[in-house]
Amino acid sequence: MSQEELGLRANVHRTYIGMLEREEYNPTIEMLEKLATALDLEVVDFFKTDANQ
């Protein structure tokens, strides 16, 4: 999925998605909720590792 598509789905600008990818910003809980919804995930999925999936 492109940054633009994720941005559209999450209702945020695509450049913000890029900044998150480059770790220039730390997302808020609200932003994690938007991103999780856009990706059809639960917020907790962002914190899972291979060991605890």
C-alpha cells in the first residue's frame, strides 16, 4: 500500500505517513487508532513481535 493510499484511508496527509516511517514523529494513540482502522488491524498489533504473535 502506498503512503498516499494509507493517508487517504486514515484521513492524514501522505507526508505524515512518510515521517512516521522515517521515525521523525511519534504517533499519538489517536493516530495509532486511525492507522489500525485503515489497515484493518487492532492497535495492539503494532506492538506484537514474532515471539508473541
